[in-house]
Amino acid sequence: ADATEGGGGVQGPEAGRGVAGNSPGLVPPLPSKSLPPLSQFTRKPPSEDLCWHLVDILYAYCFVHRMRNSHFSSGQARAQAGEEVFMISNVLQMQLTGLHKVVGAEKKETEGSGERDAGGTGVPVLPKSAHQAISGCIGSILSQKSGLGYDCTPKYCASVAGDVSSVLGCGKAAVLCALEEVRVFMVTAKKKAGSRAPKGKTQDHSPREAKAKQAFRLLAQKIQYFLSWANEQCEKRFEDLSLAVNMVSLDQGLASQVN
């Protein structure tokens, strides 16, 4: 695996066996180093809506896992996964509002790419419920099919909510594994952004590349924040979130609401 920043190498329980996708059926490993306390990032109390922000990020993660069939054996695949998670997650877009075109430079840009809410106003919004988190991500996907490269129906996108519920239902360890893999995606994307070079040059130091590196560095730090926050939650918190997301997944009208 690529070297990681802030959270240590991607080792843990599956050390030496690779990240998810390298071998069928593997669970992404836990961070190899102790996670810092949330107080190290901020003195302010965490928002009560962070749980829904987590659902947003996990939806983007689960969607990318589905579409890529959990194949992340190459650095390029992990870097592209980082770009795609960013393009789907409204929470991560809000972290870098205005930089979505830089981050998605390798993909075909479409009108409104990366900036929209479920209501179609074209602005990423932070969710305040499980339904808003799921529908916001689905809205992201459906508004930029060409940019992501995936042509999915609203019904298919809605079905990914069940995957999110399953991850949450497996408890804290599973959530930490998922977040750690997202962080690795972002760190790998940062490295790839810094190493893309025109023919005949050793490295491209263009403003676009520099901004992309900075963007993915900030995104990796954001995921590190979520790792520390999740690590301080009790198991029941994830059980409750799983039930809330499951209720959304059972909503027969979800697909039509974001269509």
C-alpha cells in the first residue's frame, strides 16, 4: 500500500495481505497507529450532525466499492477512487467548495459537476438527517453521470443505502476500516496529483497540480478527523445509525425523490 500521512501505514489485522480489493473478501485494515483524540483537531465540541456527515462519506465509499468491484490493487485505482468519493460526497465537497474541477481534472467535466443538493439548487449542503445524507449523494451521482463515468439509475443508487447500513451495523471497527481506506484513497490521490508529468518532464508543478495536491491533503486530514470522532463513539451509536439508514433504504419513494 502507499505510505500514508497522519494515521500511519495501512496495516493492522490484515497486515501483509493488502488493502480491500487486492485479495477477494478482505476487510480493509484498521489504522496501524493509535488515533489521536478529537480534541487534538479542535477545541470546539463536535456538531451533532457529524453522524449524518459520516453517513454521507460512507455512502460515497460504498458506491465506489460497488462500481469498482472492490478492486483497488493499483495506486491509480486508489487515486481515482479518491476523486470519485470526493465527487459524490457533499460533505467533502463543502470542505473544498470551488475546487471540485481541480480534483476531478482527470475526468470529463460536466455542467454543474460536483455542486448540487438533492433539491437541484446546484449547491452542496451538509446533511442533517440520514435521508438528506443519502439523497444528497444520489443527487451528486445523477447530476454528473458523465463526469463520474457511471451510468446508474436512481433505483440502483438508492440500493447502495443498504450497503451503508450494513457497514454501520458491523460496528465501530468496520467504520474505522472504511474510513481508513478512504483516507488512503485521498493520500494516494495526492501523490498521483503531484507525480503527473508531461512527456519529457520529471514533474508538473503547474498551479492545477499544486491545487490538486493541496485539496487531497486537506481531504485526508478531514477523514483523519472523522476517524478520531468515530473512535470516540460508543457501539450503540453505530447501531442507531444503521437502523436510521436502513429505514431510508426501505423507503420505496427514495429513488423517485431524487430523480
